[in-house]
Amino acid sequence: DTGVSQDPRHKITKRGQNVTFRCDPISEHNRLYWYRQTLGQGPEFLTYFQNEAQLEKSRLLSDRFSAERPKGSFSTLEIQRTEQGDSAMYLCASSLGATRVETQYFGPGTRLLVL
Amino acid sequence: AQKITQTQPGMFVQEKEAVTLDCTYDTSDQSYGLFWYKQPSSGEMIFLIYQGSYDEQNATEGRYSLNFQKARKSANLVISASQLGDSAMYFCAMRDGNTGNQFYFGTGTSLTVIP
């Protein structure tokens, strides 16, 4: 399978714990995005990488959230001291930059439940 | 102000019939892109179709077509010959100079295809 993959698919954690999610983009894609989606809403942008550089961050990304993309390949999203409001689907997408259309291709997401 | 508005929370269509899902957008940019994604219950966002603001023809991809009315700022998705597998959430999204590289999504429309 050459699509975007995410791990884990589901995560249940207790409030206050730290969690880390991984995203593996389509191999030739240099751009990687993280989105958060809550029930009944569309995805909301969190952050964006071009290769290994984090170029944009949303105001939604509080200081408890950190994302990395070492070597410009896979990316991790860490949430520290989780809160119940962090419960959501976390989606990763990748795209091939510098194209006219630049469609973003999404992974299956990680569903997070904070108890 | 909402950048993407989807006014139909839920829609029903008879199998083999056509259905139109509404999307209006708000941007002051001349150059922008409009996208439709399908999200089945499994959670993965599946790219369906793209329309660029400078594209003179309405986009078509198989059974999907986009009714682009630039003056009205609408980009409705038309699904012809509906199939049971079309039952899903459908999201309209936009990328423009203001949103940068991120997509801005609407709240989605839940489509149910009735046998």
C-alpha cells in the first residue's frame, strides 16, 4: 500500500498522560499536514511541514502539542498532559508541492479518546 | 466569516438517481482551488474532484462533476447514478492565498443512498 499511513488507529488514554501519533506520508510527497476533526465538524488545520521544516502552525496548536518531521519523512504529533477536549480524530495528509492542483491525500486517522 | 458553507447536514437519494451537494465559499483571492472529499464511516478522507478558480470548464471525474458558478461563489458536487457505496460524509474544501497551504473545510453533508 503506497498511501498515507497512521499509527495507531485508535488510542485511549487517561487525562494528564502524554500520547504520540505517527504519520508516514506518500513517499515522494514533500509536504505533510496535521488536522484535527471533532464529531460533526470538518477537519481543522493544525500544522504543516515542507520537508523537515515546520512552516505553519494554527492557533489551535497549544504549547501542549508538538510536531516533528525529522529527515523530512515520517512525522510525529505529540500531545502532552492530555485533556478531555483533546478527544478527536487526528488526520495526517501529504501532498506533492509545487503542482497546480496540489491535492492533499489523507491517511485513515488516529481516533483519540481521553478519559 | 465561514470560508466554506455546506448548508445540507443530511441528504437522501434513491439508488441510481443523481444528487447535488451544495457548497458556497468566501474568498477575496482571484486564485484558489476547491476540493471535494468523501469520508466513509471508516474515517479516511478520499479525494474526489478539484476545480481551480481559473478553470473554464466544470471538473468531472467519472460519476462526479462539479457545478462551478464563480459569480455566485458556489461549487456544488453532483453525483450521478448513486450507488449504495456512496453513502458517506462529503466535505467541500478550499485553498487560497489567505489559507496558505492549509485546506479550509466545511462542516460536511451526510449522504444516505436508499436502495
